[in-house]
Amino acid sequence: MKTDTIAAVATGLTDSGIGVIRISGEDSFQVIQKIFRKKNGSGVKLDRSHTVQYGFIYDGEQKLDEVLVLVMKGPHSYTGEDTVEIDCHGGVLMMRRILETVLHSGARAAEPGEFTKRAFLNGRIDLSQAEAVIDVINAKNEYALKSSVAQLGGSISRKIKNLREDILYEIAYIESALDDPEHISLDGYGNILKGRISVMIEKIRKMLDSADYGRIVSEGVRTVIVGKPNVGKSSLMNMLLGEDRAIVTEIAGTTRDTLEEQVRFGDISLNVIDTAGIHDTEDAVEKIGVSRAKDALNKADLVLYVADASSSLDDDDREIMKMLRGRRAVVLLNKSDLEIKTDIDTLKKESDLEGQRIILISAKEETGFDTLKATVKEMFYNEKIDFNDEIMITNLRHKEALNDSLKSLQMVMQSIENGFPEDFYSIDLMDAYTSLGNIIGEAVEDDVVNEIFRRFCTGK
């Protein structure tokens, strides 16, 4: 089937040293022949794939730019189609000018993600690998990048395909036995299948167990800074960011709403929310801020509770510490550069904290920051990640598909327990097989595919 030839700027539309215009489709080579000439006036050589050729891009008789042209014949290209990439000077105006010339010469503008979508439709990558492409681009920390690269290399695909092969074998066996009972017996098969399904369920549960952790790796740790007014929450936020982002004054209650920013701690990232001070107040606006602070605390992966080391604890402090029960939290005794009235031992005696870590800091003097970084890393990452052996589920769509397949396999187990006929097993096994197939793009609906690629940038 003939496909449109598409083109787009594949690098960011910002001034840079080099820009890349990518062309893909059956007419790619005809398009480049119309606009490219070497010094001697000849066109692109097409006798060999994966070559780099030097010359100039022309719009009619007007020379536009000095370029390198990469020629890649399908199926050995990113999209699986004949592909050309033009490396030109990276000015925005120049890239747009060359793209316009390409479009006037027979290509059309690519839609967001259309190059990767074609790679998927042409069978060069499956859907989970296609989704990993955008995850690599959007990776916010080293762990997220490693996980995305592993998925791009097929780590999830291999696990899913192996599971589907095991399920398909059982479906085929049941169907064959039902068609030919004289030669294939199902006597005792229920108990055999039960053992095999148990192994499959354990594999799926292991992947699902990684999903919450995978979300943290992919999206960052949802972190909320809480405390009474004027204890230094906004100063801590500025210290984490390395810039004066939050307003800091001596006036209690300066922060009346939440402020969210992303902070990188080396290989990990925190999505940090600075909140209004939590305390009893009659001020209507402050009440809204306090309510939002409590809501953010309840949704957080990590709570950074800031207390004033230069003051004694009061009822507001104790009320906040009750909210930390059962949560991942770090207690930060701020203003340690002043005379200390509440130290670590005092805090432990006067509160009912359940194993939360306590650190002395000074946001003003920027002390205790390294200890906080090390503590957070230990709490969330602590040697858990080995991308060579394990995979992490970082995609909500994958998690939902795994949950659906798990439910179907559990229904097979229930059918065996209830002594139902073997054709009942086939129905639920096929549902599990289909659900897992959705992860890698087998029989997935077109609107789902379109929605996935709509999230991509143009040119990828």
C-alpha cells in the first residue's frame, strides 16, 4: 500500500548549531533528488543505503544552504520506509525554509509522532517500545532514563510476549483436546493448568508491584512541604531550587496557596509543593490555603515537615505530627543556626513520630541539605533498581492491561476450583491473552493508538 511521504523538523525549533529535517515515505528519494545538488551538479546517489552525502539544498535555482544528506533505504530505517535526513545549519529560519522546500517538492507535513507511529505500523517496534520513545525524551532523571531505554530495547515486550506464548499454548491445547478427544486427553488437566496459571499470576503480580515505584521513578516523588506559618517552608523551597522562587518575609502566613516546582536530587527528581502554614485561623483565605495544604499532604509520596528548632513545640506542631502517622516523612528542624530550643531528643520525647527521620537544617545557612538528599534517596531508591534483570511498569495503560489480564487468569483459577468445563478456561485465557496484547499493540483499537501518538512532538 502506498503511503504519503511525510516531512518535519526533527530537532527543536530553536537556534542551534545543526538542524535536522526528516523525510519518510515511498517518494522520499524523489523529493531529495529535486532539491539537492553536489558541487559537481549531480544529485543524490541511491545505489547504497546508509550513506552520508555532501552538497547543497536548492529551491529552484536559489541555493539555500550547505548540508549533509543521509540516505536510508527501507526497511532498515527508523520508520521502516525509505528515509532521508537533511543536516543543515540550525537557525530556525533556515530549518523552516528548507522544510517548506521539501513540502513543495512532494511531501506533506508530518503529524505529531507520525514517524514513530509508522515504525509501529510497519512492525519495526511494538507499541510499548513506541511509548518508551516519548518516555526517553521526557525522562526527568537518570533512573527514569535508564528505565525508558530498557523498555525501548524491548524489556517489557519480551516479558509480555513470553506470557502470551504460555497462555496461547494452553488455549491451543484445550481447543485441540475438545476437537479430538480420542487422541488428546483432558483428564487431570485442570490441576496441571492450575499450577501453570499460578506461575503466570505471580509474574504479573510482580510487574504490578513495580507500578507505584515505577511511577515515582518516571514522574518524580510527589513531595509536600508542610509546617506552621513562618517556620521556613518557603526558604526551604528556595534552597531546594537554588533560586528565590517562593516569597520569604518575616510576616507569618505569607504563603497562602500551594506552589509547585520540580527539583533534581542528582539521579532522582522531586515534584515539590510548598504549602500555606497549617494552623488554626479565622482568616477565610488562609483557611483555604490550610485546607489545600492538608489535601496535598494526603496525596504525597513524601512529606517534608518543617519545625522551628529555635522555638518550643506547640499544639499546631503536635497536630501536624499526627498527620504524619503511617506516612513517608522527614522532619526538618529548621533555624538550627539560632539558639536551639527544640532539638532532636526533645522532638522525640514530645511527639509520637513513628520512625520518621529527623534532620537539623538551616535554610538560611543552607546546611543539612546533603543529609536531606541522601535520606530521600535512601528512602525511595535504596539499591532497588537493576535494569538488567527487572522491569518497572511506568505506564498507566500497561498497569490497567496487566490488571485486566490478572483478573481473567484469576477467573480461570475459579473455574477450575468450581469444576467448570474446559471451554470456560479458554474464554478467560483468551481475555488474558488479549489484555496483554494491548500492551504491545496487538489488536489495540485505533483510537488508543492515535491518542498515544498524539502525545509525541512533531518530528519524532
